Amino acid sequence: MRLGASRFVAGETLDTAVAAVRRLNEKGLAASVTLLGEYVSDQAHVERVVAEHEAIMRRLGHERLNANIGFKLTNVGLSINEALALENSDRLARLGESLSMGIRIDMEESFTVDATLRVYRALLSRGHRDVELALQSYLRRTEADLRALLPLHPKVRLVKGAYLETPDVAFPDKRDVDAAYLRLLELALGREAYVCVATHDDRLIDRALALALERAVPPTGFEFQMLYGIRQQRQVELARAGHRVLISVSFGPEWYPYLMRRLAERPANLFFFIGNYFRR
């Protein structure tokens, strides 16, 4: 952490995460808090993780912070069975509604996508509207997935994707990933979806701004999202221009294995973090 991870991870404890969220709020930025961890395969451990998420939500609500919570389904039961992941996600969504707080479901490796989409659809069918789902532009299937979701008026978070996938599943070339991101943006922004433009790429940010202007989408009709510690100046610039900007704040004792897995899986992740370490 002392060697630089604290630039991108808000410490190991909830106290450090809350302090980071408070600083972001003071700059006019919203936040989404994620307790790091994934692939929990023991049911008792899953229950502890869900209880920790509930404690995070209550703390954020008690301190009246402009923040919500994000989580991976494999952290709340999907590694055991889909039904457990759904019930725990429903449990967190209901608590969020009592606190006027949304929830965000991250997308993981491609083999989890179908189950994640089913859980998301089930949550919508149960009346949970303030649930956000990440969609990864580097997966070849994502455009079709988005088209299928649009009639449900979803809240989608468009990301590029950070896991290692085979070329038949994901676009290996960055240009193709970016082109796919643009297609998703064109398909959803100002249409049936509420779009969270989750990128640090100025070209994609500028296209989102232009598209919103062309389609008369007000600043309340979409938002920008970035990672904690990355493009900090750009985050504030967008917020000062009247846009909702949400920062993903990750924390927890599992920060090291999580970060190492992401860096080991794709060299692009390492270059991204190194490049942004010296960039504000």
C-alpha cells in the first residue's frame, strides 16, 4: 500500500473508505463503494460478506454520504448457486431502497454473464429499479445483450472490460474494443436506458457529451463514472460542468490479491495503472 496502491485503493478498512468518499463528496463527486473480494464458495463466508455489505450501506446512510454500493455476484453467492446470489442481491436491494441508495452489480468473466443477466432481470421483475448493471464492450456478445435489455429500461454501466478472455469471446484489439464501446453508447444513450459512461478515455467522454447534446439528453439523463485515483482533474472538470460524476471506491484487506490478479491477467491493466500513477 505504501508503494503506491493507496492511489487506487481506499485502504483496508471501512473507515478509510468512508473518509475517501467524504473527500470526493466535498469536491462534488458521488461515489460507489466496493468491498474487494470474489469467488466466495463457502456459504457461511457468503453470509458474512453480505452482512459486511449491509454494514457498509448503513454506515454510508448514517453519515449521509452521496454514495451507493457495488458488488460482484461471485462474492454474494454465485459461486455456490444462482438462487443464493439472487436472494442476497434482493436483500441488498431492499436495504438500499430503505436507505434511498442504489446498488451496482459488476460484470465478471464471460462464463458468469448469462447468470448475471438472469439475476439482474429477476431483480427488475421484483420491482428493484435502482439497480445498475455493468456491461463490457470487449465481449463480442455485449451489443446483443444490451439490445435485449433495452425494453426493460435498464440502468447500465458501460465499461471496456479487464479480464483475460480468448479472442473468440472478446475483441483482442483495443481499437475494436473502443469501436464496440461507441456502438453501445450510440445504441443506449438517450434511448431506453440510463447510461453510466464508465471510462477515462477522453475520446469516448467527448463522444458521450456530443451525443447527449445531439439527442437533447439533460445532465440528469446519464452520468460519468471513473475509478478512484484516476483522472482526478477530469473528474472535477466534468462535475463543475454540471454532470453527475461517480467514482468507484474499492477497499478491503483483499486489495493485494485482487490487484495482482487483474495486473497478471492482462498486460494492458498494468500499463493503465502505471500510466495513471503519474497522471492527475
